[in-house]
Amino acid sequence: MRISNINKEAISKLTRKVAFTSILGISTMTMSGCNRAVIDINKTYDKAIIIGDGIVTIYDIASYTPYETERYQLKLPDGTYLMTSTVTTRFISTKDSGIDAEEFAKTLVPDNYEVRYVDKEKLQGMQKVKQ
């Protein structure tokens, strides 16, 4: 078989496809390695439910950031941030689903747990602590 019989156009297309796939794969690995999500899904949730000892607290959230150390950083509507554990935190979207956050929170814990709802008005009355 002679080299002149090989379709040079087909080889060129294959080379471009391999290069594009390689660049896409490297970009994805690079972005995920520096704690950045390739697709941002954090804007779909509007409430965070944090389960504690005998208390379930529901927060309105603007967004959240997951970390590799089993933590979430919640951004609250007033601009403050709250660090929480991935073990004790659940997210819910009440805007699209029509689910009541308090009723959903009650399904996660025993009946004797207290459910607290912290909205933007309650956040304004809380004392902020800087460390």
C-alpha cells in the first residue's frame, strides 16, 4: 500500500477531532482540580436545610459553593456567608417545585425536632461576628 493512496482529508479531520477532545478533557480536569465546577448548578436551590441536635434550621440562600473537604459555603441573601457540613445540609428549590420547605424538613427528622425558619428579616436582626 502506498502512502499516496491514503485520504489526507480524512486524516486531517481525525486529527482535529482528537485535538479538540484532548483540549476539552484537559480543560475539564483543570477546572475541577481548582474547586470550580464545569457546570454551575448552584443557582437552582433557594433554601438550605441544616439538621442539628433537636433543631432543623431553614435558611434562604442566594447560592452555595461546595468544597472537597465535605463543606458548603452558603451565601445568604443579606451577603453574609455560612460554612456548614455536607452531612447535615440539604438543599431544596421551592420556587420551581412548590414544595413547602418546613414540611419537607419535617420528613427528614423525628417528630420531636424543632423547625426554625431564618429569612432575610431575621438575618437583619442577628449579630454578625467577624473572626
